[in-house]
Amino acid sequence: MSLAPYSHERLIAELAVQRASLLTKQVLQSVARGEFAKSDDTPVTIADFAAQALLIRAVRGAFPLDQFIGEENADALRGNAELRQHVWDLVASVRLDDDKSKALLARPSSIGAMLDDIDSGGRGMGGRKGRIWMMDPLDGTATFLQGQQYAVSLALTEDAIEKVGVVGCPNLPTCTSRIEEAVVDEEEYGICSMGTGVLRPAIELLAIGDGPTDLSMLHILGTSKGNVWRQQRLRDIAAQVGAVYPGTNLWSSHMRYVALVLGGGDIQLRISRRAETEPSEAGCTVTDLNGQAIDFGAGRELALSCGVIAAKRGVHGRMLQVLKEVLKKNR
């Protein structure tokens, strides 16, 4: 029997994200037990480093020639023995229970190997050739510490084209079609495979549709926190069509993408100051603010893409034009 293209990559990615999601939940349980002071951001640091180590080692064990882009390098761990030991203890202890996962998922063999794995992501620069795995081991650090929504994300690009994308949603209730920041499942951990249009374990992909004909009814996914200039531009865009901003308030941008796929919104925007202004299996269109496909070959900062607009197909073109007009007016 022939396998679908990238089916093994997808399987490894899903298992790796599941394991990293379990790890982050264990850190949250430590926070809930009062093992860290409320003002201490050590849990975020530990979870970030440890999740990245597990993601990279899982992929490297299956695809040893592939490259990586991750958020963290290991400099802070090399200079802090206590923090390094915390991360290693967590990495060494977290396991998925089923036999298939044990057989397929490689683990760091030592503290030194763990540090090297983290560095291979943190020092990766990307590029237009070859297979490169991009990750955000913990998107939404502020809400993570509050026990709210956050994401563990992993994607494979080949010659700058995305082939596999997996987003773990550790606090997401599995039976939901509308994501809310503080409505969480503290016991389980959800996972959704975005690149294939499949959500697991018990979330069904909703029919996305074209979005509202009347743009004043637009459901905008956003956040009330963050950069003041960016927030004002997004409110200006919403006001231009008479819509409310934000319709759903989520800090993690990756969770907003998941909300879009689940049917709990029509559009998400990320605005860049330098902005002048591809279809996915989920039924949405994702481009930069110039209407161009996201350039995944432009290095770790994706510097050649001006922001992001992800929207239902019937909404994307109309809102792209509104966005250009508002940004031009506010230059």
C-alpha cells in the first residue's frame, strides 16, 4: 500500500507535538502546586527550552539530514547549572505511553546532546533550499503562565514551501467550536493538524464557508494587548467596515489561527509598520498584506512578507482592499 506524501513526517510531527504539549502541561501543574513564585517567569523558560529540545530530537531521530529554526539557543542553559538541570529533568521524564510513540520518538541521550539539539534550532537561519523544520515551542507565554490558551507549533518546509503543519493546543477543550481564553481543559491536551485539515483527538473541522456578506458582521480574531500602534490600526480597520475588534480576544497568534479553522472567526490580521499593504486545506486564504504568498524562504524573521492576513475565502479579497486603504490613510 502506498503512503500519502509526507505521511511519515506528519506522524512524527504529531507525536512530537503531543509529547511537547504533555511536557508543558506538567510545567503548568508545577505552577498550580505553588512550586514557583507568581512573579517568576522560570516556568516559561523551562517549558520553552524543554519543548524545543523534545521537538528537535524527535524530528532529528527520524530525519537526521533536516535543518531547524527554533526560538531558543542554549547559551542561557550553558551558563546556569540549576536551570539546565531543571530542563534536563523534565526532558528526561516526559513520555507518551503507547508503544508506537516509544518506538518512533527519539530522545536526547545526555544533557550535552540536549543543548546541541536546542542550538540547532536557535542558530538555524532557514533558506530557500532543503527541508527545514520551523517551530514555536510555546506561543502565548503570558497566557501560559495564567493557565489560559497557548500553542506548541511545528511545521516542515521543503524548498521554502510548507508541507506539514501541526499545532498543539494543550488547554483547548476537545468539544468546542469557539475558543475562549479562559475556557480550558486542565486534564487533557488537544492537538490539531492544520496542514492536513484534520483535528484531533475529538474536534471536528467545521465547514468554514465564505464568511459574512455584510462586513459589519465580520468576526475578527485578535487581542486587546500588545503594541499600541498595531492595536489602533486594527481598530481602524474594523471601524472602516463597522465591525467589532476583537470579536474573540486571544493573546496567542497561533491559537487565533486554530480558532479560524474551528469556525470561531472570519479573519485574523498581523500588521507590520513597513506594510504597504495560498489557499489552505482549511478553506481559508493566507497572504501577506500585499496579497502575496508568505515567503518561507526569507530567513527566520520572514522579513520579505509584510504582515499576515488569514481569512475565509469570501472575505479575504474585500478585507485586503480595506486594509490597504486604512494603512495608506494612516501613514
